[in-house]
Amino acid sequence: MTETPRAADALSSPVRLTAGDVELTIRPQAGCRIGGLRVGGRELLRQGDKYGAFPMVPWCGRTALGRFRNGAVTHQLPINSAPHAIHGTGRDTVWRQAPGGTERTAAFTYDLADPWPYPGRVTQTFELTEDSLTLGMAVETVTDVPGDSFPAQAGWHPWFNRNLGDGGANVTVAFDAAWQEERGDDHLPTGKRIDPLPGPWDDCFGMPDGVDVTLTWPGELRLRVTSPSPWVVVYDEQDAAVCVEPQSGPPNGLNTAPRMVTPINPLEMAATFAWERLG
């Protein structure tokens, strides 16, 4: 169906939530990514079409060679980070806003479709306060036909600015992980768990009691990334930004740690960014 001009304009318009001097910008037409998170006038996220904070769904990180199995069936995903498939399809999809939002809350959905081989629906929610942002994501099947179950993952990939641009110091990242997934030359976990190594990182860490990572911009802001999930990827190899990515499973988890989505058991994922002003 062809969108009317008014409907098309609505789809392309950013959605803004506010709470005091905090402003969140959501871009449903650009993969329902967070385009901006401003706290007291400071922009916390790297700007640009590829950045902000985007959802990773229905898989997180790299899937080896773009292939995964569901029972006896092998599926091939498009290769978008050779030789692997990376970060899912949600970030490349137009999402639709659900009714019932407020100036501090919003929800969006999209239907799984090619190149993902299974029918389903993804819902992403946002709840903003003056000192936190709570994110939710659910992946569910849309039919009750046997065989429509599938493995999936969900998470977020925020690009936090290394420096907030006010002449302050660069951010520091602190966390206490139980283990680090050893990374092979192909950037995939080898299956071996090792003691956490010092950065720089492009690595997955295990936190059995839930993700808890603190970013501190000295004298400006402290931000905690928390999630009930035990998996987080930390990526700080770029000069402009650092990434702290809570996710429901490790990279290549469709193959190594599949979480099955069934008609009675959707995948649900949550994360919170909570901040404290230091200056």
C-alpha cells in the first residue's frame, strides 16, 4: 500500500521525549535508533546516521559466515561485515510507533521479514526520567503453527561520546566481569572463557548477576549501564566513542547459545542507562 504524504511524513519524523532538561530523540525511520540523548545540554551519543544507539535484533554482534541452524535447517543471512553477518536487521528497518505514548514514554514495532526466515514481531519501548532511560525489547512469533519457533537475540549498541566537548576529560569505563569470551582472529568467541584482560576491547564479557558498567566523564557526568542479562560487549577501539552493549547472548549466539522464541515464550530484553551529574 502506498503511504499518503501525511502518513509518510509521520513515519520520517523523529520522536522526542523530554523529562526536565533531558531530551531523547528516537528515529523510527532509521532503525528506531536513538539519535540523541541530551542531559543538561550535553549530548552523550555520537552523532551520525550509523551511530546514536541502535537496536540489535534478531541477532547481536557477528553470526559466523552469516549462517545459523534451527533444527535440521541451515539458514544463510546476508554478509554485511565480511565474512560475517552483523547486528541484525532491526537497525535497517522502518519501525511504526504504537499508540498510547506520553511525553516520557514511547513504543515501536516492526514485523520480521526477509532476509530473516521466520515470521515474528519486535517491540521496542522507551521510558525517560530526569535521571534514567529504561529500554525494553521483545521478540515474539506471530502464529501458533508448530515449527515457527526460532532462535533470536536482542540488545543495544550505544555509541557514547568519548568526550562531551566542554573541555573536560575523556570518559573512563569501569566494570567487574566474571569472565571474558576469548576472541579469535575471526572476531568470534572461541568458546573458551578467560580472565578479563585490559583494554582496548572489542570483546564480550560475562556478568552472571547482570550487566553493570560505569562510564565516567570526570567532573561532568557518571552513567551506569545495567541489564538483567549476563552478557555485554565493550568496544573502545575508536577515538570518537566507546560502546557498552548489553545483549541477550554472546556474539554468534544463534549458533552457540540459541535462545528459542516460541508462541508461549517470547524473548524479552531490558537495559537501563542511569546518570548522575558531577558538575
